Amino acid sequence: MGAMGNTASTADPALETTQTDRVVKKRVLLGIVGDSAAGKTTMTRGIANVFGDDNVTHICTDDYHAYDREARKQMSITPLNPECNYMGIMEQHIRLLAAGEPILKPDYNHSDGTLDAPVLVEPRELVIVEGLLAYHSKAMRDCFDVKVYLDPPEDLRRRWKIDRDTSKRGYEVDQVNADLQRREPDSEAFIRPQRNWADIIVRFHPPSASLDVPPDQLSVRLVLRPTLAHPYLMEIAERTRIEGLLPLRVSLARDRGKPVDVVEIQGSIDPNLSSAVEEAVLEGMSTDLAGLDRSTVGVFRVGEDKLRSESLALTQLLLVVQLLSARANS
Amino acid sequence: MGAMGNTASTADPALETTQTDRVVKKRVLLGIVGDSAAGKTTMTRGIANVFGDDNVTHICTDDYHAYDREARKQMSITPLNPECNYMGIMEQHIRLLAAGEPILKPDYNHSDGTLDAPVLVEPRELVIVEGLLAYHSKAMRDCFDVKVYLDPPEDLRRRWKIDRDTSKRGYEVDQVNADLQRREPDSEAFIRPQRNWADIIVRFHPPSASLDVPPDQLSVRLVLRPTLAHPYLMEIAERTRIEGLLPLRVSLARDRGKPVDVVEIQGSIDPNLSSAVEEAVLEGMSTDLAGLDRSTVGVFRVGEDKLRSESLALTQLLLVVQLLSARANS
């Protein structure tokens, strides 16, 4: 495929034999980038579940912090700043994984903020690189087959961050707000500019102005840039035209002046319709769907509760289609 | 130079500009391999001192232990066993350093036997890779410009190990002896076979049968294999013929059936003569000697004491000549 920016991965030996039934497989690299609490882990887990943990290698670039929490505090530097991270090594490791080599990945301990002993990571069929700065350099970007950027509205992201950091990481609301304020200049300088490099921009958003919408009722807007072929898009839009409804609305638009496809999915879509749409999304795929596990598609956690979002489910399936297409065509 | 087994380093971009006076420099990789307490650290420090710490990157392959001391104990595995180490990553890191790339090196804590957070290592002009298993795979061996193996007589090495482990690592003599016994099958299987791959084999030994000789009076026997050119050897032997003496005796011999040069230096050589020999060793070198620091050549530590060995000094200088020659000719 003539996908732009994929020189590194297409130049590498692309075919390999594995121990599974399918003899020849292409390794695919998926990037999931976004600001803190933009939903990276939720999206990563959803995709990994579909392909099966045994087939997926997942690394988080937070592990490349060069300083522990205490040192960052003394230096007044945030983890969003490239200077706070081993960027050269992050780039090297992404390149090595793309080339099929194992890495000895550093390990940042989120619970106590310390740097632990590194761990061995072997690249499997699908490599997901998730993190704040994974599109920072061209050499990094060139390694990915599909680059996703998560771009929720800022007020929604702030709410997500407060919810997560107070429930899972033991912070007070005031601390999280102060942290958000301290990080804002680096978000502006280093994180949000990476939106420019994404092939697919995912924006979960409330259907109306209020943030007080149940999290399983968010709508989603996907911007699909022509940096990737989106070969099944129009077909999928047609196939999913069910009972006169258009649950996936595809339109042509401009994003920062450049032409893009936009897909919109309402969060309030009826689960039965959504389920029919899921079937329609996948049924036209010519590639092998065996081994895909769709049982947890769209499922996410809020605290101890598991919820299911139809817009999340369909977004994940569209990304799966994109990854299967990247694997089949490269 | 047509040195055997050097394809990796000569295939890499060999020339680079640096911030120092000398504009063009070749990176040189030196391997120093031998069993536990064979003298690797002493030899490494001596060579690093000559080139200056700012010009030398030194890594120890002990850092690539995959299990901490506690886990090794439970698994009944010794650190001499390749399965106890991240061998693939060790190979990858040696290759990356040879190619001029930085690595994030794992870090084994010898004092408490735990695995620490990794550290960033940038390759400088001279890269010394020291350790138990650095010649284990062909891909590793191919990275080195000069491969040294330290091969003291077993009874001398055991004495050195007891001295070191009881003074620096807090063990009892009985513990060290038990450790030596436990390690012997792995020494036999994995460490000593690496002697086969060395360009230069260094054997410090007592001049007579007794081990009770002052450590600064050991003689040395160097085996120089034709896998490397030893271009200055005969010249040096001639130049060092002082007052009718032959402080460096060069002879032709067979090592395991194959022809080699052998250099022998008596430990009892008079310091004044040794000093004159040092001058003679270096004076014929056509390469740039500026920046070499010879003030600590031959110096080694026994506990808190610093001693100087003339045979060690001359061995180190011969290795320096070999490294300068590798840099000049590649």
C-alpha cells in the first residue's frame, strides 16, 4: 500500500512464519496517542481484546520517563516534556519492534512514581504503542502502520482525569486541577501538535452542550485523513444503512484546511441496531476474521463497573478493519 | 584491515566528527572476557585510564542478568549460564553501540544482587565490553575490533576470587569455594570455550610453581592469534632489545594446533628497564598518541593498596597499540 509515512515498516522484512495456523503474517504497528486521561488505555485494551492478548504486544511510552516522580518534582518538569523522557531510546525501541526485534523495555511504576528494572518485550502480530509522545519524531511516526490520536474536548478530558486520578491514583481533586494547570503549557507545546500526524482522530463527545451525560452515551466523531487508505469506508457506510437509518454517517469535510472523511456515530444508537451494524462492518471484509474476539468490544470500566458504549464498539471495529486492511495490503 | 570476524563494525558508518581536535575518528570496540575474577575489571580500568574516561564507554555484561540473586538461588541457576541472562538484548546492545547508537542498559546491583532501573549509555570513541559471556554468539563477536580473553591458571583465579569476594562482597571463604564448585560445570560449558574466539589471550601466571608470589611480580604470556594483524609486533620486539636483554620475548608457537605468536614478559623485569621498554613500545607508532595518559599504566589495587606491575603495564600498552592500530587501519 502506498500509505504515507510507512517507510520504516515496509522496508523491513515484512513476512514471517509463526506457530499459528496462518502461516504468513505481517506485523502491524498501531499508535494510540493523546493527552493524559484522553482514553488511551481504554482504546488499547479494547483493540487488544479483539486480537487476543497472545497476539498483541502493548507498550506504554510512560515507561520511558528518565526521572522518577521525586526527581521531576525537584526539577519542576512534567512527564509531557520530551526532556523528561528517553526520547532517543523510545524511538529506537519502536524501530526495533517494527523490525521484529525484542526490546528490554524500561518500567515506570505509576503507583509509587519510581523507575523499576526493565522487562523483556517481544513483538507479536500486533504491536500497540500507546502514550503521550509516541509521534514526537519523524523516525517514530514512520514506524506505524496506523496512527490514532485521541482528541476529546478539553472539559471532558479534565473530568476523566479527575475521575481517574482521584479514584485510581489516590489524588485529591485540587491536586489534579493544579496538575492540569501545571501541565497545560507542555500539553500545548508537545502533546496537541501530534494531532497533526495522526491518520485517524477520535473524538468522543457529549451529544449536547452538557457534560452530564452517561459515559456510555457519548457520541464519536472520527476524522480519517487520506494519509491512510480507508478502502472499506464507503462500502461500510452503505452496508450499515439499516431500516432507512444511517448509524454511521460519512461526510467529506476539511480539517485544518485539508480534505478528510468524517464518520459520525451517535452514542444513543439502539444496541440492536448497533449489533447489526457491527455485523455489517465486518461481513464485507475479505481478510481472515478467524480468531477475532468481539465479545468485549465497546466494554469499558468506570471504577468497578463494566459498561458498554455502542459508539466505542463501532469505533473499535472500524480501527480493527483498518488494522486488518494494513496487514493484508502491506 | 582484513581482520576476521569484523563485518558488523566495518559495515557501519566508520567515520564521525567529534567535538575534539581530531576531526575524524573511528569508534573501536574492545572485548574483555574471562571467568569470574579473571582480572577483567583491572584490565578494563587500566585501558580506560590510558584513553581517558571521557573517551571511553565501559559496559559490563553482568548487567544483563535476567534474574536477581534471590531468583537465581530458587532456580538453582548460575549467572554463567546464558539462560540466566538477556542474551538477545546483550547482542542487540553491543550491535547498537558498534553502530554508534545509545542504549538503555539494564543495571545489576552487585552489592545486593537486585535488578535496578536501566541507565542511558552513549558510545564514545572506545567502547569496552567486559564480562562473562560477551563472545557467546557470532553476532556479538562480529561487533568487536579486538577480542581479549583473560586466562589465568585456575588455581590463581580461584585465589583471586576468594580474595575479592571475601574482601569486597562480604562472603566467607567456604561460601566462595562452594560457589566456585557450583559454577564449574557452567565455566566449562560456557565461559572457557570463548577462549577460542579471542584475538589475544592474556595469561598472568606465577614465574614458578608456587602461587605465593607478590601480585606485582606475576609474569604474563600473551597469545596473539592471526585473526588480527599484529603489525608492530616484530618491530616492538626489536626496539625493546635493550642492553642485550629481551624483555619482550616473541616466539612462534602452536595454540590448540594453530600457529600463533607468543609474547612473554617476566614479572621480575626491572622498573627502569620496563620504563624504557614502554617508551620503545610507543615511539614507533605512526598514529596520534596525543591525549593518552600513561600515568596509571600497570597500576592495580589490592584492597586499599595501589601496586604497580611491570608485566601488566607492558600488556596494557600492547593492547593500546593494538587498539590504535585497529582505529587507524579500519
